[in-house]
Amino acid sequence: MNKRIYPIILCGGVGKRLWPVSRQSYPKQFSNFQGVHSLFQNTVELFCDHRFELPLILTNNDYRFIVEDQLNEISVSNSGIIIEPSHRDTAPAILAAASILKSKSENPILLILPADHTFGNRVGLKSLIYQNSKVLEKGDIITFGIKPTRIETGYGWIEASKNRNANNGLRRVLSFHEKPKQEIAENFYNQGNFLWNSGIYLFTAETIIDTYKEHSPKLTSLVKASVINSRKDLNFTRLAEKPWDEIKPISVDYAIMEKASNLSVAQYEFPWDDLGDWNAVWRENEKDRNNVVTYGSVSATNCSDSYLRSGNPKQHLVALGCKNMVVVSMPDAVLVSSKDQVQDIKEAINQLFKAGQPQSWKFPIENRNWGKFESLYLEDKIQINRLVIQPGQKINLQRHNLMTEHWVVVKGVAQITLGTEQLTLTENQSLNIPIGVKHSISNTTNQPLIVMEIQTGNNLTDDDIERFE
């Protein structure tokens, strides 16, 4: 078998242990932890290769514009973004993707990839995947296990047979193991035939659909109904909500892989990490002579074995005598933790969420279909926002019944509808929008339009938006 491979990228997870960079509204796969691009962008770029088709991406409604924006940033065409109505873990998502691609191509080869992992040898990974695609027999499922470099309790493990297939070098998968306790992880590491579970799979569409039918017939029926009744929305495909909401969340390992008898593992012997916490981010980045990793505007004096990050270019982080520490400064939140306690961040954020602190889940910058929205200041009856409207985009016609708005053009040219008037505003010009007046703003140029928006009134939420387009 020698066909181009369809990457399917799963990017619906959250990653609370990397707070305050990763949050529910802007999770870790869309942030930069290595190099100049996000983890998601690095994954997409990895497979921009003549041996691979453009990726199919599965995400949820909150992240759809982030995905589209980040694809545009790296000049990768949108070949398909599938919107899951709600998070149901990996098993339903993978089956939906396989069903959609099966309808478009004759039994395509599919590659399942998480969006938030790092790979130390990208060329080696692509070659390993492509070589295994050529030996993929009818009915085979291949997973990729990572050769362990340490005793690790934070990953799932795969037990593989000790004997390799004489024809292709693969080993049969004997069992899957969830994140083990320390003594069990030591045993796995010492035995030599246990690998870390990467969550990467290779198979044909027919094979995986038939495997779902055999082991999860109810799930198969519900996903099929959701795919059949899906609909187009802008550049996205929305899976139908009603059947999808009946699905119980389940991972592909539990639903399929642990039951399948046709599963083999290929061994990946290069650096890899799923960046599950700040220790992993520290471990996978270049360090100075004192084992300190810095990111952004940071000064470190007498520090050692630490990760220091400033996520605000206008805010300089000064660290003195930090040892074995993680310090992460964002515009609206700061994390200070010993490296020994970063596993407790998830529980701390859960407590913040219960207390109603918006920083526990919300990022101050939101991606919209027209660009980006950043909240700069908020108190009772007043909010100041920074709007970035991308070239050719428009904030559609709307009005408010409880708030007034004042727009100031900072950069670019704004085409504005205000009631029955058509206006043009350039830099340093402003406009007041009274309560109850229909209005919209467009950017018809080829440069971003930046507008400061001052809102005042008794209701500053989206509940006070009446849309007409």
C-alpha cells in the first residue's frame, strides 16, 4: 500500500496543569512553548509534506476561530475543520473523522495525532509513519510507542510482545496501562518491552470503522447519525447535536484499542513529550548553565533549576535567587510554584473556578470570526476593549438596548454603518454609538484595523447584543 496519508489532528483538550498560559478558553495546544509557533501549528507544519494530505482538524465551537486564525498564520489551507457539539473524548471524534474521509476518498489511510505533543526528530517521525503506511495490511491498526528514557508515572504505557514481525519489524500490542504508580512504572521501565503511549494511530478508514462496529456498535450508530446530519457553517462542518449529546465520553483506547486483536506497535526512539505540566516544559527547553529556562522579558540572578516566563511584552519579570521554581507571569494572572508541586495546579484552578474567578478559565483575548477581541479594563458599568478586525472582515449589523459604545480608530480605515448613515473613519477619529441604534464596522483594506471600544451601561455582556446578520 503506497498512498498519501490523511492526518487527523485532535485539538479539543484543555491542559489545566499549564495554567495560566493554558485555560479553557485558550488551551495549551494554541500556545507557544517551543520555537516561534504554537504546538498545534508545529503539528500541522510537521505534515506539510508531499506524502501527506492537508489535515482534517477536530475541535469544539469555542476554538474554531483560533484554529482558523492559526492556520492562516502559517499559510496552510483549511482542508476541513470539524466542530464537535460537546467534548466526548477521543473515540467519537476519531470515528467521525474516519466516516467523513471515507465518504470523500476510497478507503484512505488515516493518521491520528494529538495537537499538543513535541517531537525531537520530526524527520524521523514522518519517515517512520510513512514506512509503516506502506506495510499496512488489510485489517491492521498500528500505534506508535515511545521508547522510554526514564521511569515515568505521568504517561500511559503499552505492553508489547518481545518478538518482532520478521516482515515489518512490528510487535503485537498485548495490553494498555493507565498512568502507573512509581513501583509499577519502575517495573515497566526495567522489563524493556513496555513503551509510552503516544496516542498516535495509523489505519485505513474501512479498518477502523469495522472495528468500531464490532466493539462499540451503539457508539457507531450515534456517530453515524451525527455525521449524516452535519451541516456547513462558514468554513466549518458542525456535527449534529442531538445524537452526539447521547454519546458517553470515552477514549479510543477504552472503546476500541484495548479490545482489538489486530493492533501492532512501531517503536519511536527519539525525544518526545506530551507537555503535561511545567516540569515537562522546563525539561524540553534549552537551559542556561544554571539549568534555568527563560521565556519573554525575563532577568534571572542567582537562579537555578527553574522555569521563568513573562507572557506580557510590557511586563518585565525579575527573578532573584529562585531555585527549583516555576514562575509564570501573564497580563491577568501569575503562577509561583515549586517544581515539586506543579502537579497540584489543576486542583488549585478547580478551586479558583468554584470561587468564580474568571482567570481560572477565561483568557483576556478571544478569537472571533472577524479577528480578535481583548478586554483591557472592566468595572461596574464600563468596559474598554481592543478590537483587531482582519482584512476583509466585518462585525455584523447589531444594536444594544442597555449600553452605549464609543469607537476610536487606532490604526487602519473603518467603514461604519450607523443607522442609515455610511461613514469612514481613519486613524485618531472617533464615533459615538447611542443606545438602540443599529451599527456595524468593516475593514475593506488589506491591513488589520485596530479600534478601541469604550462601552458604558447597565449590561455589558453579550446578552445585550441584538444581531441582524
